[in-house]
Amino acid sequence: MLGEVTRRSLGSNRKRSKRSKPEGVMEISGCEGEHGRKITKGGVSSGILVAAAVLALPLSSVEGRLADRSRVVAARAASVNYDKNYDGERPIGGPVYRAGKRWDAEDDVARRVNSVSSSKNVNKKWKNFQSNSNQNNFSEENNFSQEISENNFSEVNKEISENTFVQEKENDFSEVNKESKVERALSSQLTGCCYDYAGTTAAEMCEIYGHDCESGETPSHDSGDEDCSQQGLSFIGISFSVNTASGHPYSYQLCDQFPMENIIDRNYDYVMSMDEDGWLVGGGYKTFDYSGKMPYIDSSHTELLRVGSIDPDHGGTSIETVYEAMESISFAPFSIYPEYLKGGGGHHSGDDNQQETVPSVDITLIVSIVETYEDNDSYSSYEYFLDELFQAMNNVGGGPCMDDDDTDPHVSMARGVKFKSSYHYTQYMAAANTEIAAWQGMYPQGVPIGSSGYAAFPPGRGGRRIHVGYGNLYFFFDRANITKAFAPSRDLTDNEAYYATLYKTSDLSDYYENAVAGDYGNDKNNDQGDWEHNPYAWDAKMAMHDMTDGWDLPPNCEMEGETFFGIPLSRKSESGLQSTSTLQNQFDFEYLVDRNNTYIKSFGTNHGWLVGEQIGNGAGSIVDKDTAHIPIFYTGTTNADMGGVTLSNLIKIAQNIDFGTLYIKPAFVFVDDDGHVKLQFEVDTSSALAYLYDVLCQQLGLSWNYESPSNNLGIYTNCAMHAAGDRAKYGCGPDGSGDGGFCPQMTLGYSVRFASEEHAAAYLDRSNNYVDYWRGLYPSGVAVGTDKFCPSGGCLGLFLNRYDLYSVFKPDLGGSWVEYNGMSMAPTISPAPTYVGGCDNVQNFH
């Protein structure tokens, strides 16, 4: 018979006695005109001879005229925006036609020269060019050449002024006028990049860029236990995972009792932004979510015991040892009682640039383990379970990295959360805690967590589907990977079964009507006063963002987004979990990571090395595939209704940018102000990469400081994290002013915690020695790619998030294709003209 019932909640854990420590790219080409053809003297002479032969024949009185283009022009004018007078009298083909087209080409060249030259010099060069062309190229048909010259240049010469050229036909060259400021200046772009510091070492580059790569003064971590050389994240706990229509389709349904999706703000009614993982509860994220969050399954849980590292060589406990200990003990189903939702903590990264921004908080659901007591017993059934668990772990040789006490029960829901204002924060807390109040009404004595469905552990790796049931405990290798379920020793009682199935089988309207949010601990945890996000305090330097924290959004942007243009650098390696092919073979980043934990102790987040994490890594970091990349331009959300730009429109804009081959050159490895380990690439403000950044800002940047974006499609966004007036020359590095968002870097690991400052210095020294090898191997940079992916090198990628590369664009308008989920699909553009008018119609640009 059960006696008193209490709840075990936050701060009520009991210290355990110290345990003894045992010993196919498709090429896309545009419409090819005849501007490049030359008319030779021989060609003209042949035409004269033929004409003479014709004149020698007997003539009959037949009225007619030579075929010309007027009929073609008349047909086009009916359906296309085409000047019917332009080109109308030009012959359909032959040397005379080609001669006229050459003048058009020279006319276009002159306009390009004018965009980068003073009007006086251009005027002088143009007249000389016109005179020389008439004398040299058309001497044998001077009369005809003079007529062509007058027809093509009479209007141009008439309208030349001191300041600018006015196009011969304004209607036909309106697009040239509109985009002249972003045309590629090919003569100023060299093959390669980064020539100024070719002989400089990585250590010297680090100092030039203003970083410290020698002292090792970085955030470090020491557990205080010399026998534990690697901290870890593996644990035993209870899962609250749910599968919802808005979440990841492969999320587990392990909790029928708490509809966790009801206490998150997926619609951004209150929340402004979060870290790159987004909501950890409520179903996870789909791949094409507008927010661009990591496409993880629901990972909601509460820890009961932190096992830590699973590498015995570093003081950890192997997975097999954990299984053996758990299978040697028995436990009854534990009931969980929901307490309240709270904020607190937060990352407070350096994104604010010394300006006032909204506070960053972590959202946590506090729960309690309901403890039952037998008559006249002061020790609860849960406490007996913990004692038996610790003893079992000791008996099988549990490592010193395992925690010595149980964990305060709580559910981490989201990290680095920034709300729109203190009012929105309060409203969200009230709404969420009203929902929790309804749960409290449903389960006054708590409820065993479980489901009537089926699941396989681990998912997708040969796990056998089993009936989930109620009251299970799970071993989590990492928060996103359950590897084994442990069932309780008995079935549910009738009372427990009633509550465990209440939400799925009963009318709950009365519970929600009577729910009132009480004191949910907000005042004591988040008394930060009144505040409100000021979007006009946005700064171009905020593009240099800490991804473990939320963004500060610009004006008229109602939703964050992690979508970006960047350079893909991932590859398939033996140490990584891969689902994509190798995208470059110029750099092997394995030389920059510390797999053996020689230098590092742990990571400050659930993510390990971002260049591919090992299956079974000792730290229990999320097993991600290689996501190496260099972010160039963050476009923000793809939800146009929330101020963003759609994915299809981003692709259209990128397809129209004539950028050169993108060369990159590693500079040095360093630890930034947020504790993240990064590989800096050289900043060359005259490179093709810098030009690309400038054009992306001009076409997709925010209207800011009296600068507005402009592109042919008239498509813009309020959610990009770059200003229209930003340029590469305002970015980082010795040639940059430090006021902009251009700074090519690749993140190797978040919040890396070193064993000591000496270990940090040794790691940086080792890494930068290898960077010196790359610098010597590629003194003028390298355009990355493989024989199968971007074989010519230097491609641009459009990423849905750092996990998913979606589209790839070749330089020099070489075409684009979809590269998603490890497989290529057919190009999204046609190599043939589609609209009436052929190459003369701007709609057929591609």
C-alpha cells in the first residue's frame, strides 16, 4: 500500500556518495549572337565580284528589292517590346549584315568603357575608334561604310555630353543603363586571389587580422577530475518527443500525455529569433522550413543521470557497460508532473556590437518526478532506484566522467531565444503556462510518459520496431539519438493507465476552460525590466553572427532565417556520417580537428566538430555529417509573407549574377570572442569573391543609410542580414574598414573548451602549421571542386541551412543545378530561347 506522495523537482537532487574510480553537371549556354564575327577584306571583295557578275547579265524590267529585316521586325513588333524602326532596314544576312552587327558590338563596348572612364577620355577614344574603324576596316566600300557609320552613330554623337553617354536607342538599352553599375569589370579581376600576403605565415596573418593565436587565452574547461579527460553528453532519461504535422516526419511519438507543440511559438507571434537549432521540442523541423533551422527530429527529454563520455580511454563509460547496468536493475513506471515554464540563462554573444539589444534567454520546462513512499518509509521509490543505478554502474566499471548525483528534472526547449519585447515575453509565458496549468488539471498526481505506438531504436540503422508502451527510460547517445529503450518492471495500474491515455481518449475542454496560469517563476528568474527590440539599431556588422544565439532582425522582418549563399567545402571522410558526395578535394580538414581529445575537453553545445562527427564519438556530440562551408551572404527567411524572399526567387537572382571563378585561400585558425574555433580565409577586396559579395548586397541587401537594392527582377527582402550599401572593402582584414559583413570564415566547432590555455595554444600552433602548408600549396588561392562536382572549380552554393546545400551556380553564367540530399537533379533553366524574339528579348537572357 502506498503512503505519502511527493514530487522531486528543481534543486531537490541528493548528493551521491563518492564512488571509487576503477582503472553531373550540365553545361548551360546562352543565346549566341554574331557580335564577335569579323568581316574580312576578302569577304567584301567576294561580294563585289558577285555583284559585278550579276550586273553583267541582261536585265529585264522586273520591279523588286533586296530582302531586308523589316518583315521580321514587323512580325516581332506585334508580340514583343521591340522598336519597329530599329534594325528594320538591315539585310537579313551576308557581309553587309555582319558589318552592321559589328558596329553594334563596338557601340556596346564603348558604353562599357564609359562606365569606368571619364566622359572626356571616352569621347576622345570613341572618336578615334570610329575614325580608325572607318579607315581600316571598310576602305574598299567607303561609301557603304560611311552610310553604316552615319546610321549607327549619328544619334550617339549628337547626344554625347561632358558627363555621360546617352544610348543610341534608349528603349533597347534600358537594361544596360539600369545594371551598368554592377557589370563585371573583367579587366580588373585576376585569376586567383590574395597576392599581397603570399609569403606571410598563418601566425603572422593572425596578428595582421587582429587575433591572438599564440597565448591560448580562450574559454577553457576543467572538470576538476584528473581521471576524466573528456566531458560528454550521453545520458539516461525520459523522452517527451512528439510527431506533428508541422515538424520532422521522422520524429518519434513517445509522449501521448503532453502536447509539447502547444507551448512553442512556431509562428513567431512572440519570438524574434533563436539559435540555429530552434525549438528542441514540439516535433522538430522539416527540411524546407521557412526559418532554415536545422532539420532535426524532436529531441525533448529530461535527464535522470548524466553518463558523460562513452570513451573508456578518457574516463568514460562504454555503451555496452551502460546497457549491462540498466538491465541489472528493475524500476516501476515513474510519473512526471509539469511544473512551469521559465526563461533564464542565455548566451549573450557579441552580436550586439556594444549596442543595446534585447536579452537572450533559454526557455525551459520544469518538471518533477513524482516520488511515492511505502508506509513508514522515509526513502522514496525513486531514491531507491537512483541508489541501485549508481551501484550497478559501479559494479560494471562505470567511468569517472559519470556525474556523482542525479540531474534536476527539466526539459530544455530552446536556447539563445530573443523575444520582440518584454511584453511579448510576458505574453508568451502566460500563454504557455496556461497550457501547462491545463496539464496540471489533467494529471494532479503526475502521469507515466509513453505512447501506444511503435518505434525502432536507433532509427534507420537496423533498429527493430517495438511497442513503445508507458514508463520507459531511454539511453540517449546524444540528444537526437536514442539507441535503446528500457521497459519498467511492471504494467501500469488501472489508475495510471487512465491518466496515461486521458489526452488521447477524452474531452479536455473543461480542463482548458478552467486553466489559469499561476506563479510560474518568471519574476524570480527573469526580472530584466521593460525592453523592446529596436530594428533601427540594426548594424551591418551583425552579419558576423554567433549561430548559438538569436539574430537581431532589421525593420519589417517578422521572421528569422538561416538561408545563405556560400562556398560548399564538405567532403566524405571515414570519420563522418555522410549522406552527400564529396564537394571539394583541395582541403582535408581532418588535420584541424582533435578527434583524440589531446587538446580539448568538451564542447559548449550539443554539436561537436562541424566538419563531420564520428558515429560513437566519446563526447556524445550530435552525429552530423560534414557541413563545412564559408557563408558569404545571409538572405534570411524564405517566407515572403514575413518579409523574406522565396527560395525560387533567390535562385532566379543568383542565375543572373555574372560572377567570376571564386578563389579562396586559408589564412589562419583562431578562437573568436564567443569561443568558437574558426578557419579564417584571406580577404581580397579585388577578388571575384569580393565582387560577388558587392553584387549580392546591391541586389538583395537591405535599404539602409539611403542606399537601396536594385535587380532586374524587382524582387527584394527585408530579412537579409547585409545592407545594400555594404561592400567587401568594409569587411574584416587589413584592407577592410571593419564596418561591414564581409569576412570569409569557416566554423570548425562551437564553444570549444580546452583542457588549459597551454593546450589551446598548442592546438592553434599545430593547426596553423598545417595552414602554412596550404598557403604554400595555393599561393594565389584555389577554386575548389571535384571531377564530379563543379569540375572547373569556384562555384557558389545556396544553402537552406548549414546542413542542406540546395542549389549550385557555376561562375561566368555557366548554369546552375539542384544539389540536394546528396544527389544532383536536372538544371532548372533551359539552354534554348523560350519567348518570342530570340536573343533580342531580355526574357531569354538564360
